[in-house]
Amino acid sequence: MANRKSSAQGGNFPLDNLTYDMITIIYEKSKGLEAYDRYLKDAQGNPEIRELFEQFREQDEECVQQLQQQLASMLSEGATGGETSRKASAGNRRS
């Protein structure tokens, strides 16, 4: 496959490290969001702790949304050769 990237160990993988990292973080944080839902139920009797859990959950949810947007952008740029195209365009603008 032409889009395979080499790892530091020299193997070929269908994803580059950054894309893999972003997908992994999205996955792990999404699992964490599910856990927060359980923790919020446990904290029903303690409003202060419940509020903390809600804040942390909201922050993690925002992180997931931002990562999803960045990943979508990276993948669409990769599909259209975005990075290479941007570099070429920048080079063409120099006079």
C-alpha cells in the first residue's frame, strides 16, 4: 500500500504515528467519558465532588471534540495532498 508509513522500528504500518496517537487518545478519552457517567451516579450524594466530576467530564468531552475536528482535517488534507499542496503554494507565493 502506497500510504504506509515507516515506524521507528522500521516496519510498515497503514497509519503514521501522529494519526495513530490521535485515534488512541480519542478512544481512551471516550472510554473515560463513559466512566465519568458512572462516577457521577456514585457522587449524587456529594454535590461538590459531583460538580468536579462534571467539570472534568466537560473538559474531556471538549478535548475529544477538538481532536475529532483535527483528525478529520488531517485525514481530508492527506486525501487531497494538503500538506504538500500548502508547501507548494507557499513556495509559489514567494517573489
